[in-house]
Amino acid sequence: MTQPLDAVLFDLDGTLLDTAPDFIWVINRLLQQEGRPAMEFAQLREQVSNGASAMIGTAFGLPETDPAFSRLRQRFLDIYGDHLAIETRPFSGVTELLDWLDALALPWGIVTNKPELYTRGLLQKLDLERRAGSIVCPEQVRERKPHPESLWLACRELDSHPERCLYIGDHVRDIEAGRNAGMTTIAALYGYIAPGDDPTLWRSDHSVDSAEAIKPLLQSLYSLV
């Protein structure tokens, strides 16, 4: 018999929000400043969930040990800090999903490896910070995902039991974190998944091809209206 649902937790980039357009604008701006040609959207989109370092590595072909790497990464972050939520939007279906969860008084939160400065700045601009019952960023824990610490913290903040929560994410580390925490997991196949990455190997409990599919899945799993 399915456990009752206490709370829904989301990864941020590639699951709740489509942040790729702003990330890609920033990296191409940095490439321009460095006298390099812009890169195609598709080449960079698959790296967004892996963060600034992966974007720099992909765009400039540099290992993190290269002397120029830290300088480029910091400039990337500086530009991004001034370009939050210009084109970033919730994925199609997310706004309706969050409205539905709020109407049910079903708590929801965000657990991300994105630094708090950018996470909260982004959520404030999109008027989501005040609505999330929990927002957990790397600065609040010792171990990042796929370690379950951040998910357990979100459960405590939401007064929820891990086995009665679910976590939705677009990366294998999200699914591993959810499984390690004892949660039900949903793989967001519409997110930033790299070519060659096979989500069927992530061992998620469920998967969705679009954010619009999350609500009917939850309704079927938990008899929600």
C-alpha cells in the first residue's frame, strides 16, 4: 500500500526552472569577451545541471587545473549574477503544478547544488522564494547530493518523513540522493540530460517526459484530486 504523501521536493535547474537560456547567454558573453566564437545552444544545454565549472570546461576546453580556469569561472559567475531570471522561466506545467500543490496545502521545497546566492536571487525574481516551504543549498549542509543530507534537512524543515516524500530531478545524482534518503523518486526526462546518459539506468521509481505529466502521476500514485 502506498504511503501518504507529506511533501514534494524538486531539484532546481532542469527540473523546476529552465535556466539554460540565461546560462548560455552568459557563457557566450564570456566567450565573446575572450575573443572566441559563440557555441550552439544544444552543445551547452546538456551541461547546465552540472554547474559553472562544467560550462567553463565545455566552452573553453580547459581542465579545472588550468591556471586560467578559476579566473574564467569567477567571471562567469559575476556575469551570471547580473543576468539572473532574464529569460529563465518555470518549465511548462510547473506553475500550474505548484498552484495545485498550494491549493492542496501540500508542502513543497527545493533541494539544489546551486549556490544560495544565485538560488535565492533567482527565486526572489520569480516570486517563488516565499512559496517554497524549504530551500536547501550547498551552504547549509556538509555533503552535497548525491548524499542524502540536504534532502533530510528539507524533510525536517517541512516536518515530513522521508519515506512519505518524493524528489524530482533531472540528473542521476538527484535520483541517487532521493533513493539514499529513502524517498520516492521521479526522473525529469525533459531536463538537461547529456547525450549518452541513460536515465533508465538511474533506477528512479518513476519518470516523466514533461512537467505537465507530474500532476497526473501524483494523482494516480496518491489518490489526490
